[in-house]
Amino acid sequence: MTTRRIFLASAAAACAPLPFSRRASAQTSPQAGALAGDIAVLREAYETLHPGLYRYSTPAQLSAHFETLTRAWERGRSLPQAYLSLSRFLATIQCGHTYANFYNQAPAIQAELFDAAPRLPFHFLWLDGSMVVERNFSGDPRLDPGAEILSIDGRPTSEILLALLPYARADGANHDKRQALLEVRGFDSYETFDVFYGLHFHPGSRFELRVRPAEERRARAVGVAAIDLTARRANMRNTEVTNEGAGWTLTFPQPRTAMLTMPNWVMYNTSWEWRGFLDSSFGEIAASGATKLIVDIRGNEGGNDCGDEIVARLIDAPVSREGFARRVRYRQTPPTLDAYLDTWNDSFRNWGEDAIPAPNAGYYDLRGETDDGRIAPRGPRFTGEVLVLIDAQNSSATFQFAQCIRNNRLGRLIGQSTGGNQNGINGGAFFFLRLPASGLEADLPLIGYFPNSPKPNAGLAPDIVVERSAADLAHGRDATLATALAL
């Protein structure tokens, strides 16, 4: 199952920016007639190809959302305004893989929309609707971990969160995922909060904050200089995949306890032998005599199905993933759309005999392309206790891994509820839809995963809930890991 980071390399191979994207500036208003053509392309593509378009909305409701977007663009919008309107529309589809992907925009558009925005000089979490500092890069000790940011430039942070939530992508009613995306944790080179806060509120080079420092009762006025994109990226966590590795580690935090930490599963464009890493790791775990295995996938949206290789070492007979019907909306793409659709695999343009008319009108059941959905045992088997640390970022392959662990009773989930949705998600194959007049790109997932029986419109709740707290941040405590170690 794919996630946003897959597109870093795919974007480089995509078509060149169209003329508008080269000359657009924040002062430029695209011609309304040209943008009307963009909306026609967007509508045809999504209504013809998107498998989850009507999972959470009726055709009438989607039509109303398209009309809202049309009215917004008819007024003559700058490129930033057009991007905001498009993002807000795409979020109404309630699909975690459907958005105007930051990484897939043309370089000129990235530079204008994302690169120059001033950024807050700290990482933060949303705890019960409050912005709480996790890591401080400002040099001001009043912003050390655990500090609560009450307002920014006179605007309450609770209002900021409410203003930005309509732009955040998530599956169905999974609001925990939307809120998690609007945290700044150092997981991404473009942070969702930075992008939409910059475009929506237009901050200056300095932030005037109202702050309640950690474990203090009195609020203080704190002025801090903004940081730029280079500084933000310099403070990223080690989650990027290279040919040398993926930031995965095997440690033994206490006797007879092994821990695999896996911040990223995007292995599409690396020559690193990640399966070999797991082979050697499970060999080392077996040799150590460990009786407990902790798998930490917090902050990891997904990528490749790396979790299957872990599950394979926890079983002695094949097990099934969650039963989902795999459906697409088309057998072959319409010729009228082909010029606007980029992808890394042109076989997605024609499913051929793999697409079989489904009982549900307007869908095809998809066969072929993948295995039968079962995971076979391999390697030395780990027979001890398995604990998986989860959070709301787990919304694609990591969500499916957590679901497989739960359904097959292979271990316990600890932490916060996942992203994704038990009611099914969309992904597996993608087009990158490039709108000809604006030059903007929108991700278009092609395979819908539909449960074989009714499921809740929610992510997975952990077996053991561990709430995050400002006090834990202030004292550098990892309460989720501490809980797993103590069990």
C-alpha cells in the first residue's frame, strides 16, 4: 500500500511543468475560463477512475462539492488560492491517499506555494486540542518541551486547528489522522501544518506567541523569529530511505526484550536490502533468547508491505490479511484523459482481463497483480510476546500490518488509535493527475479495498491505550514505550 513519500522519485519522472506553472506568481490570477477546463478534467478523471469517490458521499453531495470548487475558481484566484480551494475539495472525498500532493507539484509551484513560508521554530503535538511543544529550536527556554502554545499572532491555537482541519486528508471519519497530520514532528520534508498555515494565515518573519511554559500556571508573551525550510529540514528525524538504509534499528532495551524501530516503509527507490536486514535481525533475536518483541511503527504512514515479512516470522502456518474486495472503476482509461495522467506503471491504464464486472454497478473486481492475500511462514519463528506501538499516522501499509496482527491474534497494539479506516481505504496504484491550466497536481488512487462485511468507520483502537501528555514531553518520557517494557 502506498503513501505520500513514494512520489518523491515519481515526480521527477513526470511531465514538465505547463506554461501557467512557470509564469504563475502569488499576484497572478489564472483566467477563469482556463480553470473551468481544469475542473472539467478533474471531474471526468475522478468520476471515471476514483474507486472511493462514493464511499462516504452520494453523487449529489459530490456534485455540490464540485460546484463549490467551480464557484471559487470562477472568481479568479491566485495560484495559492486555487491550491487551497483544490485541497479543500479533495479533502471532502475522505480518502487518505487523495490530495494535491506536495511532492508531486512542479518545482516552480513548490517554490511558490511551499518553500518560502515562515515556520514555527519548534515541533509540536496536539493534545486535547492544545498545541504542546515537543522539541524546541528557538533557543528560548520558555518554549522547551511541554510548553503549551495558547495563541499565535493573537489567534488562539484552537481556532487555528479548526481552520486547518478542512484541508487535511484522512479516510472517512478518522479525525485523529487529520489532527496528527497537522502536528509538526520532523517526519516530512514538507510538513502539512507548515504548508496550510503559511497559505491560509500568511505569517511574517516573527511570531508573537502566548505561551504557558511547562509546569507553570502563568501565561507569558514570547516573541520568536521564524525559521525557514532549510532549518526545518535540518531538524528532521532520521526517517528517509536511502541506498544505505531506512533508519531501522534493532536494539535490546532490557534483558530478553528486542525492539525493531521502523520509521518508514517506503522501499520503492532504494537498493538497500531491507529483507536481508529483517533476516539478520530475526536471527539475532533468536540467538539472544529474547521472549518479548516490540515493533515500533509510530509516525510511519506506510509504503511497501514490510509488515508481511515480520508476520511471516511470527507464524507456523499461512495466515490471511483482512478480507477485502479489490475493485476499480474502469477497465481502460478514456483517451480524453491520458494526456493528463502520469504514473510509474503504464499497465494501470488498461487492466484488461484482470478487471471483471462486479455485482456493484460501476465497478470491476480486480484479480491478478498481487498474491492471494495470504502470508506464508519463513525464517526463524519468534514465539514470544509481540507488542506493536501504534499511532494515528499508521494509515496505509502500517495500518494493514496492525490489522493483520489484531485479526490473527499475533500480538497486542499499544499507543493511540491508528489512521486508515476499517471500512476500507484506497491505494495500491496511482495516477498523478496534472491539470493543464493551473499546472496543479492531484493524486488519484485507483484500487479500492472494500470489506467483505460491515466495519466501523474508524481506525483501529489499541489494545492498551497510552495517552500522550505535556508532562511526559517536559520530562522526556516515552510513555508508550515504557508501558510496553513494563508489561
